[in-house]
Amino acid sequence: MNEFFFQIEVSQEQVAYTQQLVEYSITHHTVADIFQNDPSGKERQRAFRFTGTLGEVVFADAYKLPRPQKSFGAADGQDYGQDFVLEINGKKVSLDIKSMQRKNNYFKKNYVLNLPKYQIDKGLLLTDYYFCISIHEERANYIASFIGYIEKEKIQKNEVGILYKAGTKRIKDNGDFFVFQRDTYEIDFKDISSPFLDVHIKALQGFQLKKLL
């Protein structure tokens, strides 16, 4: 259950580090992805990779872990869903960071984290938990919201989340709709466990505790 999430400011140095990794990735790792048939796919691909990489960088810095060194698509950069290893309740677990970009961080309880089923079912996957981070721009700066984590096994056992089959029409709160292109789990923010906190994180620039609406 999500009792709170927290936000921190993203530094210009973190952004520059991320951009360096992303530009190298775009230039040298032209892997097939969901934007390959999109006329503006290269820019969307850059934004997609930037959000994902920035999420990993701010997570690493917040929890005092080594930053990612390999850019997206590197042949020797496969982590099998193990972006980071953290100790939770005395046990070391593997975390896969899932980052998204939104317009703000006024989150309702029924906002969701989308997880494609094929990613969860991959063989050799090391992931124990998925950690959700949302990033938005505020007054020309980035703000990272650490929503929290969800156990992969609970998703696979259908204890949390809803599986939507490819081709399913999904209607949003505002009446708009989209169609799932692949089998996808939706995890409500309210079902995501609150993030870990310590003294170091509370001292980070722009730290604020917030609650779902």
C-alpha cells in the first residue's frame, strides 16, 4: 500500500551525465524498438531513453549506489532486469527501475505503472522488484518522484495489477482512449509500496514527502 512517495530535484550534473549516455546510445546502439516505424521516432526514442536513464541515475545517487556506466543497447550492458541490488528487510533483492515522464506529480491512486507481460516473463530475468519513478519538468528543472516498489512475483500470481490483452481498448479518466499493442499489466499507484527513506535522502535538494490524491 502506498502511504507516501517523495520528490527530489534533479541536478544539472545528473542531466548532463544522462544526456552523455543517451547520445552515445543513439549514435552507436541502433537497436530495434517501438519507435522504429515512427517518422519522428528518433526524437521519441531519445526522450524515451533519456527518461529511463535519468531515472536510473537519480535512483543510484539517492541510494548511494554506482551509477549506470553502459548506455542503452550496449552489447555488454545486458543486466537481465537487475538495474540495482538493495537490501530490503535484511535481504538483498534485485530492482528494475521503471521511469516515466509526466506533466506533474499530482498523482491519483488509480494512476498506473504499465509493465509489458513479455518483459516480466523473460527467461533468465533476475528482477525481484520493479521500482517506479516519475519525472516531470518544473520551472525549467526536472523533478523526480519516487513512487515505490512492487514485487514481480505478486504480479505474476495475479495478486496485484490487471492484465490487459493486446488489442484491448482502454478508456482513460478524461474520456480519451488507447489500444494496447501488447499484453500489458497495469499496476495502480495505490498498490505500490512506499519507497525506502533514510537521513541521506531527506537531506537531498528539493526533498518533499507527498501523498496520492
